[in-house]
Amino acid sequence: MADELGIVQLHALRLGYSPSKVVLDHVDLSIRRGDVVAILGSSGEGKTTLLQAMLGLIAPLSGEVRLLHRSLASLNKEERSQLFARIGVVFQHNALFTDMSVAENLAMVAYQTSQLRKEVVRELVSLRLRSVGLPGFESRRPDQLSGGQRKRVAFARAIMLDPEILFCDEPTAGLDPLTAGKLSLLIQHLGSELGATMVMITHDVDLIHAIATRVVIVGGGEIHVDAPLDALRESSDPLVRGLLGQLIAPRAVS
Amino acid sequence: MTAPGAHRQRGNAREERIPFSGSLGIAQANQIYGAIAAEHAAASRLIVDLEGVTQLGRVAEAAIVAACRVRVRRGDFIHIVGAQGLVSDIELALGTPEQDFEEAPPRLLEAVGLGTLTKVASAAALLQMAASSSAAALRFAFRRVHLPRHSLRYNIALMGADAVGIVGLLAALLGMILAFEATRQLGDLGAKALVPDVVGLSLIREFAPLMCAVVVIARNGAAIASELASMRAGQEVDALRTMGIDPVEYLVLPRALSLILTTPMLTIMAMAIGLLGAILVAILFAHLDLALFYYRLVEAVDLNDLVFGLSKSLVFATTTSLSAAAVGLSSGSSASDVGRATTHAVVLGIFLLVVCDALFTFFSGVSHGR
Ligand SMILES: Nc1ncnc2c1ncn2[C@@H]1O[C@H](COP(=O)(O)OP(=O)(O)OP(=O)(O)O)[C@@H](O)[C@H]1O
Ligand SMILES: [Mg+2]
């Protein structure tokens, strides 16, 4: 089965913004269909850089990124567009188009990357907005929404075309605990509904506990930990304990 | 089990069963819609049979709902059978009222996206675009109308029509100044009759295109750079790329095209208004005869000069829009980067303006001096 190979594959990846300033090195990662991966790490360790490399937004200094079994470096424009129609991304700053209505933000994904007819797109827009708890918000503009509502719209846009992989960068960061809690419920719900593979950068321990199956910790310029969540509960690694604190059984501090 | 609004035709209802099977996703959505919504002569009882469906994606679900709405509006009686969860989801969706929302017609998105290039490729479409954009510019000259930011028409309104006032004012002043100076200098030499030659040639070949370009750089070059830079900061450019949309096509092309279309129009206007200003001064202060002015002007300025001036403005518009876009798209991602990109775009724009102008002068001199 091709899926055994993993639908996000990183091979011997070296990432950085110049050859002299390497952010992450020796990155090997294979994410299988159905995995829900939480990426953690201290600020500035390279989580966003790693995500951007997976999405082909920055070119690796060396190594290869394969998304849905295609090498990102070898894609032409047409193939790129087809491939990216199969993934969804929720950006850290939402990246909604502020001069379009909420409905237009959602609809443009469909119009640009699929051949779906107008009637279907309109129905789908409404369906998605209902599923993120924002029915009737079609004509609003993103700047007329609260932070939590904007995040929901960003989710609705990302899942618009039933993506096979959903990437999120800090989906609950910057929200109050109540809103964050509601959002993680939503993510949980959407995740199970889509059956999608999820890759999220997050430090939200509740969210990780609720849905993550696998934890990747970035630190010291490389992938420090890559393990199933359950395997980490007993870990004595200080970085793991520092980042996942509440999840792990308390121990005496030496 | 029934969809709302379907109560006619109880007695002799014609029954129609549309079975679906297998895994239904985005690839099947349009077909599903077509199969259900297809035009039928008589209203009937429609059974959407989902028994054989193993998996129903949300896109396919939306297609079923959208098509069922069409049938319900036609007065058909809808019955959905299949796995309980699927049926209740669809019935729930059908039960919620259809949302009406303002939506950019796909044609508009297409026009600023991939479609633009192919459209531009055909000369007929270009002519049509020029015609509609001049019409739009005229309409918008007097009244600001809200248009989606990304549309070509919006950009043309913003870039062309909104600049009419300032360009007109500057052109009139420029024409007057040129006429004044020419009268003074040439009057001393006793060659006042040459004022129309000097003013006409310098306005049309040099000053009108240059002045318009400066206005365009300050207004539109700066706007393009800051818009694109703030879209980078807000990750919207990244978002486009992860949707498989080329940011250059989607964001730069409509802006560049608008500028390339509107700048020559502004330049023609500046030439005309500048000449009017010059005529005013020539008549009132240099006491030149209007007929003489006209005669000298027509003698001195020919079509080549007009073409020369307009080619310049085309080149200026191109360098301005493309350099501003390049600066904006390559900017960093903080708020101060947006400001820096704006400044940088103006400086680069003016630099390129002067360099291109020098090249024009040089090459026209070479071909002239042959
Ligand atoms: N565009 C850039 N140019 C140069 N260096 C960059 C750029 N973006 C990030 N960096 C550097 O790369 C390193 C990793 O940054 P990255 O944004 O990936 O961190 P992060 O783990 O996502 O941090 P945070 O949790 O704060 O978001 C940092 O040291 C940062 O300064
Ligand atoms: Mg980050």
C-alpha cells in the first residue's frame, strides 16, 4: 500500500534562511494517513519553519519533502494546484482576505482549485459555516468578527474541499481558555468527521491530550522527540516534561 | 422524512429513483448535482437512494442538498433513503433556509486569476477590456463605488479615476509654467512665435508622461507595495500559495494591468489639460493669437511625438507596477517592513523612471541624429 509510505515525508531535510544559519537539520519524518501529529518546541526553535517546509513555502537547503507521495520540488504549476486542493491550512494569523466577505473567502478556494459548480459551492459554504458554528455569517467581513470567530472561518476555509491533510499553526494560541476550549472541541469534531490526517503546531495540552496520537518535539536544531503520545507519559526528558508538564505524571524534582 | 414545501401531486405522483453508490467525493459532486437537478417534464416524487453509498464527503453532501433545493423549488417531493446519519444530515441541511449572500461572481475571480492571462492573449479581449475600463474610469470619475479589492475594475477606478483631479490640476499648472518660461526666454530672443513649438513638444514628449508617472508612483506604486507587503505580513500570500494559486497572477496581474491601462489615459489627459493651460498663458500674457498657436502646434508636433510620449508612459507604468509588486511581495513580515517596503517602492520607482527616461532620450537622439 502506498499509504504505508506516509503522506507527508521529510527526508534528510536541512532548513534555514541562509546556508550559514541552519534552523533545523537531519529532519526525517514520515506522517501516515490518520496520524494526528502535534508539533511542539520552544519559541524560535523552528516549528513554523518546519511547517512552511512541509507546505513548500520555503525551499529546503537540502533534502526532500514529499506531500501525498509527490516531491514538492518536482511539481509544475498545474500539479501543484491539484495537489494543494487536497490539503487545508489554518495559518497562525488566519490569513483571511480582509477585503472579501466570509463567503467569498470560502468560495474562492473552490472556484480557484476545483471545477465545482456555483450552486454546489454556495451550499458548501453554508454547510461549512454551520459546521464551525457560524451560520448566517456569509456576508460579514473578517474585520467584523472576533478573534475566535475569525479562527473558525479560517478552519471553515481550510476544510472547504474535504482535505486529506489539515495543517494548523497554533490554532488555539491567543484565545481565552474558554474560547480555546470550544475551539479544541471543534477541531476534535472536525478531525473525526473528516477522518483527515492532522499536523498541528500547538502547546495546548488539553488539545494534545484530546486528539494527538503522536508528538514531535523540535529542539536543539533537530527533531528531539518523535513518539506516540502514550509513550511520553513516563518520560523523564526535561524538554518533554517542560512542554507537556500537565500531561505527564508528576515526579519528584531532583 | 420529507423536504419542506413538497405537498403537491399526491394522487398520481410519478416516482423517480436516483441510486448512488460507492464513495462520493469532490470528483463526483458536479455529476451528482446534475443527476438530481436535471430538468424533468412533470413534477414527481423523487427518491434519492443512498443505500449503496459507502462514504459521503461533505462536498458531495452539499451537491445533493443544493440539487434537492432545486427540485423542492420546482414542487417535487423529495425522499432520501440510506444510512441514518447521512439522511438526517441532509434533511437537516435542507431544513435550514438557503443563505443568500453577496458573492463575487466566479467570472470576476477568474478575471483576476488564471483567466486573465488567457484573456489578455486575445487581442479582441484586450480591446474589450480597454473599452470597459475607460467606461469604468469615466463612471468612477464622478462617484466612488465599492468594488472588491482584487477586481480589475476596482483597481482601475482606484488607480485611474481617483487620480484625475490631481493630475488635471498639476497638468494645468505645468502647462502654464512652461508657457511662462518659454515666453520669457524666447521673447528676449524675439522668437515668441516659437512658444507653441517648445511648450507642445516638451509637454507631450517629456513633461506630461513624467509628471503622470511621478503621481502614479507616489499614489499607486506606494499602494501596491504596502498592500502586498501587508498581505505578506498577514500570511495571505502564503495562504494563496497553499491553495495552489500563484500570488503573482492573482495579486500582481490585476494591479499591473490596471496601471498599464490607466497611466497612458491619464497622460493623454495631462497633455490636453497642459496644452489648455499653456494656451491660456500664451493668449493672456504672451498675446499670441489662438489661431497662430494652433497652427504652430500642429506644425511642430506630429503623431510620432504623441506615440513617443505614450510609449514612455506605458513603460513607466510597467516598471512602476512591477517594481512595486516585487518590493511588496519580497518584504519581511512585520509591521515596520510594510512601511519600509512602501518607501523602498517609491524610491525604486523614481529611480527606474529617470533611468528609463534617459534611455528613451538617448535612443530617440540616436535615431534622430542619424
Ligand atoms: N524569514 C526569516 N528570515 C530569517 N530568519 C528567520 C525567518 N523566520 C524565522 N527565522 C528564524 O528561524 C528560527 C526559527 O523560527 P520559527 O518561526 O520557525 O520558530 P517557531 O518555533 O515557530 O517559534 P514560535 O513558537 O515563536 O512561533 C528563529 O531563530 C527565527 O529567528
Ligand atoms: Mg511559529
